[in-house]
Amino acid sequence: MRLDNVFGMVLGSAVAALRTRVPAPANLRLSTRLERNLWLLALLAGALILLFMTVEVYGQWGFVLPRRGRKIAAIVVVGFAIAYSTLLFQTVTNNKILTPSIIGFDSLYMLIQTVIVFVFGAMPLAVMNDTVHFFVNIALMICFALLLYSWLFQREGHNLYFLVLVGVIFGTFFSSITTFLQRLIDPNDFTVLQDRMFASFNSVNEHLLLVSAIGVLLTFAYTLRFAHALDVLSLGRDHAVNLGLDHGALVRRIMIVVAILVSISTALVGPITFFGLLVVNLAYQFMPTHRHIYLAPAAALIAVIALVGGQLLVERVFTFSTSLSVIVNFAGGLYFIFLLLKESRA
């Protein structure tokens, strides 16, 4: 074999090896764009947090900063929990319109509060220890999820969409009972109950906030064990099974994680129905990729931006005349209608 032929073969092999190692220019540009978008979201979130912490502070820093810092911490914990749980739920259902609240967690939370007031009156709800109330809500919602999932997934032929359908039925059932009991409650007791119907970051217990943060972090750390499979799972059940994933087992684990995250966020500040739908779909628009390594932080940052901005509006523009959940549900409801119209035209 001639020397120039050998040299040509070696050079061709080196070029082929480099092509396999170096990403394509399009992929490189996309990664750079995604990272730049994440930095933009992080800077915007940081700027809003700084504005929230410092606006209209006139010398009382020692009093103002701890109170506002507690609100920011609650916003970060709740925003991450709702955004991440919604992203996981839409990944396993392969549907960008469904949210965990469709299974009935918000309705179950309101049913628990209503039953307490209906049976014992408003006084126990008003004077109940916050820690006890928090863990009772979490325990009941997680037990509901575990019973629902175990009953459905152990039965042959019951798939994920059947679970969603049953969740919708349970949610409607819980809402109907809640509405019926609320009509029988004394109007004075209903006034106390009404405070639990809307999410609020103004009176978050510091100890419960720490417990919630630890619970969210531990749950997130658990999902890192199968984080590599989320991108494959988003392709759909058939593709995931063909690529070697144990689809049923993975979906059960993710649904338990979703139940824990939603339970923690709802028990800590109350229900925010359309918030997860809003922030996760905005993350899809802002981060044109299926990779969860970009989607998860983007959704969390958008959640923080939305909650901090909404809280600024509630405190500085509306002067506490409305609640944050009303603003979020209004914007989320409009966005939900937009998504439905967009899907119908597709």
C-alpha cells in the first residue's frame, strides 16, 4: 500500500472522529441560545426580587427585610414545586394542557377545610396549630393520591388517561360536596373559611417554610435518579418502551413525586389553579427544546418572575384589595382559553 494512501486513510479517520465529537453548528447555536435565555430569566428574576426587597423602604431595614425575605423564600419554594410538578405531569401525559390540579388536589384541599368548619365550626380552623394543619393536609392529599394510583395501576388495562379521567371525576365530586357544605355553613364561619380559598404569601409560617423547602429539595433530589429518562418519556409511551424504559414503573414514581410537590405547595399557601399551566407553557415558548435540563429551570424562573411580579402588583398597585391567586387565575384562565383555541386550529 502506498504511503499517500495510508496518510489519506488516517486523515479521513481523524476527520470522521472529529465530526462525531464536535456538535453540529445548529445544535451548538441552539444550546447557546437556550443558555442565553436562561441567563436572561435569571437576571429578570433577580431584578424583580431586588425591587421587591427594597421598594418603599424608609430606614426600617431590620423589620422589613426579614418579612419580605420570608415571602421571597415562600415564592421560590412554591413556584419551583408547582412548575416542576406540572412539567413532570405534562411529560408523563404527553399533553401540554393538563395540570396536576385536574386530578382534584385543589378540590380535595378545599373539601378538607370545609369539612373542618362544617363539623367543628370556624374556631378550630382559626386556632389550630399551623404545623398540625399543614401535615394533616399533606397526609390526606398524599394518601388520596396513593390510593388512587395503587387502585388504578394494579388493574390490568387501566392506563394513564383513565387515571386522568377518574381524577377529573373525583375533582368534580369534591367540588360539588364542598359547594353544598359551604351553603349550609354559618355566614360568620364562612368568612373564616374564605381566607383559605385563595393562595396568600403574607402569613407563611417560618417553620413550615423550612419544612416545605426540605421536602421539595428531597423530592427533587429523588427525581435526579431518573432525570435522564424524562427526555425519552416525553417522546410518548410507544417510543419510550421501544427505547427500553419501564414505562409503567417510571410513571408511578413520577406521579407520586407530583402528588408530594402539589400537596406541599397547596398546604403551604393555598390553591393556585392555573399557575402551573401558565408558567410551563411559557417555558415551552421561551425554550424551544424537549430537554428537561433547560425546561425545568426555565419554568421555575418564570414561576418566580410571575409570583414576585404579581405580589408587587397586589401590594403596590392594588394595595391588598385583591389576592395574588385571583390575578394568576385570571391570567392563567385567559392563557388556557388561548391554548384551547390554538389546539383546535392545529
